[in-house]
Amino acid sequence: LPIMLTMGIVGYLLELARVSGMEVLQFAGLILPHGVIEIPAVVIATAAILNAGIMMVTTTPGKTVGEAWLTGNTEAIRVMVGIVLPLLMIAAMVEAWVTPQIALWLIH
């Protein structure tokens, strides 16, 4: 759901930019630098949460539902802290420091 909402907002903003006369490449220059890092992070996070849910509802011999839940959530948290969080931090740095420079370059 979060990635669908994000893509909906990007589509809406793209249409607003088009109506106001902004070129599609200019808009892409504002979204893509950090989006290239952010989108895979969101997909990986979604996969980790989906895997945790699957582990909980799938019967595992020798494990109770609580143990399966704990194992799935532990793996999801490891993925979030080890992969997703660093990717989102890098994307935030790119959005804060690189994207404004690209925006200035594209506008002039």
C-alpha cells in the first residue's frame, strides 16, 4: 500500500508539473536521484514484512505460532535495520544535498 500511494502522489505531481509547463525531464530530475534509492528500499521492506506474515501463517514443524511470529519479525527487523534504514538515510541525504543542485541546474 505505501508504494502505491507514493506512485499515486508522484503521478498527481507529474500532471500538475505538466499543466504548469514543466518539462517531464525536469520533473524526473527532481524525483529520480533519490527515488532510485528509495524505491528499492520500499520494495525490500514490503518483501520483509510479507515474509514475516507468511512465516506466521505457514505451519512449521516443531514451532508454535508464537515462535514462528517471533522468528519472522526478527528477520524483518534485521532487514529493516541492516538494509532498509541505511538505504533510506542515503536517499534522504541525496534528496537534501544532491537534488537541490540538480533542480538549480535544470531550471537554468
